[in-house]
Amino acid sequence: MSTPVLTAVAWPYANGPRHIGHVSGFGVPSDVFSRYQRMAGNRVLMVSGTDEHGTPITVQADKEGLTPQQTADKYTRQIDEDLRGLGLSYDLFTRTSTGNHAEVTQQIFLALNRNGYVIPKTTRGAISPSTGRTLPDRYVEGTCPICGYDGARGDQCDNCGNQLDAAELINPKSRINGETPKFVETEHYFLDLPAFTKVLGDWLATKTEWRPNVLNFTRNLIDDMRPRPITRDLDWGVKIPLDGWSDQPMKRFYVWFDAVIGYFSASVEWARRSGNPEAWQEWWTNPDARAYYFMGKDNITFHAQIWPALLLGHNGEGDRGGDPGKYGRLRLPDEIVSSEFLTMSGSKFSTSRGTVIYVHDFLREYGPDALRYFISAAGPETQDTDFTWDEFVRRTNFELANEWGNLVNRSISMAHKNVGAIPRPEAPTAADEELKALSRKAFETAGAHLQRSRFKAASSEAMRVVTAANRYLSDQEPWKLKDDPARRDSVLHTALQVVSDANTLLTPFLPHSAQKVHEALGGTGVWAAQPELQEVEDLDIPGRVNPILTGDYAGEQAKWESQPIEVGRPLSKPTPLFTKLDPELGETGPEWAPIVK
């Protein structure tokens, strides 16, 4: 039975191009998962967009002499191109500066406020003495007053996981210019997180199959929740829809508040653009739906604690009860799929330190599928993983070029040369049937892994079939069977059937090359659909034009099953799937990339 599957993908900041560390957390894993779910027959809604509000954008705008909107426009288009190039199959990749997003954010807030989960408080806010601007908590660093960690942020300590207030930090400094901030009294609205302690605890107790890093981190947070500010003194962001607040030029929602609401607002926008404004309900109010959220581990707090609290508050299901808001009872996450960090020389990717490999550079040199495969097979799925050029070269050359590419090339080449088409099997032997049974069984095994977002295990299972097929060809030696064409054709038919199966198994990981293999096997039409970059009018702001990623994935032919190949289908001489890389690249990397030891 077909299941509605929501793939909610973390929203990248529109303050610069994306690097491969970013897409190893939110990008490639979410697309591999979504492509598998579609192939398995489920109805997928994959949504995200660029996160365009808050101080990160204003800081970058100041550096470049642009307005925040101009900065967001500039980098949103760059990010869209990067994600399109990677083949990330979004149903809608939008942005948080749309009129639709502002409206949905305000409606969520109003429901929280009516249900008593928003409280006003006078607090001490950090101000930059040199500019007079507010410094958001994330832009103040100092020593954690709880564990003594030097490098805690003003909103939380990444070392002990505790929520903090910037004014509590010991020796606080601005991350922007290093100056000591001044703290002044200001009024803000806070999300009353303690009012969700019981309901969040009960909900988390049911999530026994989550990745341990997500579950353990979140459970530790529940024990000490405090009210969290959801408004800021800033002139860039979504306005607060209350009398006395909406007309204040320096009061906006905190960026973290409106960004997580983007999963829902993007779904609403997608529905409005689809011609059925209520279509989002299939994924958000349907009890049979499933919702999966993809991100890096630094976003666990927002998705496993805060976003569920916002949904519960809107639904009237916090510890204080209440009534559902405008959108009814919205579905909480079913699973938080958080990856660890992809590092370089043991450190996080850092634009400021020059330890960064941008996605657009990588795609220009090596194409999308080699990067997608590396992230899936060797990425930071459950622990921090160091990127090295040596490992990238090894996997590209040995696994993609030698093992998979060579299997495709020699199987199709021999069939093309000797028959010109997919040959007819005459009398299959035990060896033939054993290999085909192995490839058919892999769909169940790899599919179970993909359902649980275990991408390394799933890709390994697919490559196990490839290895077995190469061994089968070496054992059967069809090139020596000129005097026994019937047996030769049976061997080649078996090899081509398993090539077809393996191509299906690898399609979620390698959608671009999967299309090429489909065509090399004589197939026509779209096998693995790709996203399109479109310019569309904002639904609510006259004159605004926004770039979006979207696509038509309903017509693609890839299905998660072994499909019999068609005897007699003409074959052409294939071209290499992957180009082998110079082994010396593994020692130094390309000239344009930072040195990775």
C-alpha cells in the first residue's frame, strides 16, 4: 500500500555557497532516501528552501555592501544551482522570504499565543557597542558557566548541551568583531518550553528506533528546559502579528523560529502551486503518513525538541492543552535522521579558515554521482568522518570505474558485438540462477536498509551484487564460447539481467549514471528524473520573482524491483560510465582545493 512520505530537509543559510560538508548532512542522504521511497511506490513530498532571515544574512550583506534581500537573492540562486547539479529531487525548494512563509509563520505563532505557550519577558539583550545593532545569542561566544567549555554560544553549549543565555557567558565576545557586547534590557516573546516537558518526554519515549546520537542528545535536553526567546531586535525577518509589535521596525521573529516552520510553509506553498491548496494535508494531517527530517547533528535541538514543541503548541497538545490552530492537528516527526560531521584533517569545514571544498567546484571537476556515492558509502552517517582525496580517488577508481563501470561496459559490449541486442537465454545453469537469485534478494535487503536510512549498508549490498556479477563473468568466460553461442548468449543474458538489477539498486545513489545505463540497455524515456530550476512569481508579494527547484517525478520508470530485460532489444556500443582519476590526486588533491593531510 502506498504511504505518504514527507522528506523534510534542513534549510541552508543563504549567506554563501554550500560546501561538501553541508550536503553530506542534509542534501545527499535526503535525496537517496526520497528516490528509494518513490521507487518503492510511496507518495513523497520532499521540501526545503534557503533560510534567509536573521543576523547571518545581515552580516554578509554588510561585508558585500548589499541589502539583506540582495544578499539572499544572490546566494539563493547559487545554492539552487548547486543542489540542482547534485540532482536533489525536491518537489519544492523555496525560500523563507516569501509572502506565503510569513503568513504561515504568523499563524503558527498566533495559535501558540492563544494556547498560552508564548510568554512576554524582559531580558538582557546583547548590543554591539560599535554599531548599536543587536547581537543574536548565536553570535556571542564565551565560557560556559555550567561546564567551563571555552567556545560556548549564547544560546547553548555544544559541549554539555545545555541551553544558555548570552548574558550568562563568562567573558562574552562578539563572533563578528571580537568586541565585548553591551547588555541592555529589552522585551521579547519566549516559547514556554517547560510547558512541554511531559508531552515531549512521553513522545520521545516512543522513539526507540531513532539513531542513538539523536535520541541520547534529545533526552538529555528534556530534563532542563527553559523558556526560549522567539523574537529579536532586528529589522530583517518576519514581523510579529500583534498590536504594538507589528509596526515596530526593530522587532522580528528569531530566525530559528521561522526557519523550522519552513517545512510546513513549503508544503503549503507546494500545494498552492499544485492547483489544490489543501493537498498538503495528505502529509501533515493524515494518520497514515510518515515524516522524516534530515540534517547535520548541530541541528538536532531544533528538530527533535523545539519543532515538536511548536507543533504540539499549535495543536493544543502541550501540557496545558488548548485548541488546534488554523491548520488543524499537524503531524510530529516520525524520525530525525541526523548525520555527524564530514571533516577535513579532523576539523569541521570552515570557510573562514579556508578548509572548505565548495559543491560547485566539485561538480565542475568530477560530476555529481562520484560525490553522491562517496557521501553515501563513506560519509558521516553515524560518526564524524574525515574527507581525504585518497579515499575519494580509491572509491571512484576501484568501486565506480573498475567494478561497476567495467561490469556495465564489458557486458553490454560483448552482447552488442556478438548479438547486437539482448540475447535469448537457452538453458540456464545453476550458476546463472544463483546469481539472479542473489540480485533479486538484494532488493529486500538493501530496501530494508534504505527504509532505515542506513545508506552505507544499502550501497554495500548493491556493490556486493556488482562484485558477484564480475566474478560470474570471470568464471564463465563468455568470450571463449564462440563455438557454443547458445551458452554464450545465456551467460550474457544473465549478466545483463544482473546489470539491470544492480542499476536499479544503485539508482538512488547514482541517478545520473543510472539514466545512462538504462539507455545503454536499450531503454528510452526518463529512468531517474532530475529537478528543474524555475523562476516563479511570489504567490503573495506582487512583483517578486523567486527561484525554486521542483520536478515531475511521477513519470520516471525506476521501480524498486527486478524487472525482466527484453530479449531482442537493440544494444549500442556503450561509453564509459566513470573516468578513472589520476592516483596522484589522492596525495595532494586538485590545485584549487585546500590541502587535506
